[in-house]
Amino acid sequence: MMSGAGVPAAWPERIRALARGELTPVVPRRAATVLLLRDTGEAGGPAVHMLRRRASMAFAAGAYAFPGGGVDPRDERPVRWAGPPLDHWAGLLGVAPAAAQAVVCAAVRETFEESGVLLAGPDGGTVVADTTGEDWEADRAALVGHDLAFADFLDRRGLVLRTDLLRAAARWITPEFEERRYDTWFFLAALPAGQRTRDVSGEADRTAWLRPAEAVAGYDRGDLMMLPPTITMLRDLLPYGSAAAALAGASGRDLAPVVATATVDAAGKVVLTWPGHDEFTRVDPEAAVAAEAAAGPEGAADVEAAAEPAAGPEAAVDAQAAVGPDAPVGVRAAVGVARKDPAEPGEAR
């Protein structure tokens, strides 16, 4: 189920303008996010690493997400590569080889930037065992600050990118009427032996290892705030009893992009739908659309201001639910309402 918060006041007119051919869709920016998995030795399947965005964040405050963010143009620079060749990744992701490399590099780079976990090693059969030293932290901070290119980081340390440790699992794209759009690929990866996640993201106030069933139950109760792609990926993990099984299950996944569509029906209601994900269908009350139309351009700000208190914090998340690594915590993958989270599910270890 989705929350009943209303559709943001700016959307109906943007949707109408798009339908009239008066709005040119923004080209989505490529992004990647990674679901890090680890086995716990207990029933309930593998745990997944999640971050909670700070309450002070303008975008999706309080929402749980996975490590991830946008592609850096420098991610296309040549790197030492282990695993499937670029042509394979290009075909799998549905993009040109250079773009495929950038997406895969972004997935590994952002995971290191936001969790301290690095899917790379001295050769194609090994992985760095420990990334917690001060020198590693200095490099991680330089990557976050864009003072160091990922290719230069790998080259300087003599590391090979372990693309064979990644499994592509899904792709979500922000709808055409949004002002900021992102094309985000989701990957699965097992936590490398010897490495551990760290709470190093400056835009998260908590990190936690949660079993998918635990996280899904929290979402269903209304305790954990998540955007549609996040909860969808967690539900996809429910059948698997181990990290290895989850990675194996990703083989052959349909990577056709999920893109929300929006229409204004005959009654004047805005209807948001996600193909194949009916639970996220949203129908905005006719009054919200009528109020904006009646207000006209001069009164639009007043209508929006009046609507905000009633909509509450959930609508604030909904209003900015473009996929997006502007703040690089996890995926901001589609339009949707996230759920409120007063709970503290535990710290990462």
C-alpha cells in the first residue's frame, strides 16, 4: 500500500503541459545503486545494508535507501577489469560499452564512498581485505569530494575492478514530467570476506543490516520510510535463503526500465501508475487538481502553501521522488510516497 498523501500541486500542470506537447522531458542522468548482502547464519535469509537519510535532508528525509549515486563522467576512463567483458555488460544494461563501464564503475565507486566497501582487488581472483585504515579513508574522502577520479584511485593502488561480483537486478527511470530525472540501475553484491561496512556517509544518520522480511514488515506497518524501488527490491529478495542464492536468482532478470506514467482522467484526477507495480498506483483527489486550476498562475503558490500542512512530511518526500543521487545516499528511483519511520532497527556492524 501507499500512503494517502496528495500529489504535489506542481505536478498536474506539468502533466497537462507534457500531454499538450508544451513540456520537453529532461534527459535522465545515469545512476547506480548496490544492495550489499551478507549471510547471518540464522533463519530468514541474508541481511541487506541500508542507510537512513538525515531528517534535515531536503530530499526524502528519513527514508531508507541503499548505497548509490550518479555517474561521474570520469567513470568512463579505462580501468583494469575483471569479470564479464564490456560488450556483455553493454548488452545486459542496454547501453553502449562506454556507458556500461561508467554505470558499473559508478556502482562500485558509490558503494565505497557510502559504505567503505570496495569490490576490487590486486587481481581478478582476490578482493581487498580491509579498507578501514587512514589512507583508505583519505582516498574515500577524495572520491566523495571529486578530487580523485575512480580510475586514478584504482590505478594508484594497483587494483582490478571486480565486476564479476555484481549482478544487475533492475532499472528504474524518473517519469517524464519531473524536473530532475535519473536512470538508475540496481545491482546485488555480497559483502567481501574481511570487509565491513562503516557509517561514513555524510547524508545518513543511521546504517543498519536488515533482513528483507524485517524491512518489508517495517514498511508495511508504516514504521520504515522507503520509496517504491527500495521496497520493490527488498520484496524481490524475500524468496532467497542466502546471499549466493540471491545473486544466482538475479541471472536473467528483466532489466526493462520501470517508468511511472501520469494522466489526468475525465474527472480531473491525476492518476500515477507504475507498470507491473499496481500497489503504487496513486489517485489524487479531484479537489487538489481543481484548486490548482482555479487558482491560476498567480495563486499557485498559495494553493501549494495551503496544501503542505495537510500533506505532512510524506508529501514532501513524494514531491521530490525523482531518482537521484544529488545527495548520494542510495537510490532516489521513482515518483512515490515514502513511509514515516520512528523506529531504530539497529546499527550496522
